[in-house]
Amino acid sequence: MGRAVPIIAVAVLLSGCETTNSSDWTGGAATPFDQAEKSCLELTESIADAADKRDFFIDCMGALGWTPNPGASVEL
């Protein structure tokens, strides 16, 4: 149990991190931002390469009706 506590603490802290911000995106007629972001983040978990992960995330969000604003920072 001693080793599990730090691991759980890190997982909780990371789960609170926001990788994108709804103000950096335009759209939403199809899917609410939080729902789209959560779904796309879950789908990107199996992608190893960071660049591929970012591109996939942007494409996934686009499929759900969201487009990043010019100059938006999308970090995963």
C-alpha cells in the first residue's frame, strides 16, 4: 500500500491537468467541448508518438465539430 499512495497521488494530479482550453476552439454544434475533449483524449491514449497524438486529437475534435482557433496551443 505504501507504493500505491504516491502513484495514486500523481494520477489524481495529472487527471486535473487541462490539455486544451475551450476558448482556444470554435464549434460545438455537434458535441459539447468537455465531452469531445474527454472522448478524444481517451482515444489518443494508445498512440505512442507525441506528434501523431496531437494530430489525431485535432482530427478527432474536428470530427466532433471543434476546430482550433488560429494560434491556439494544443498540448497533449
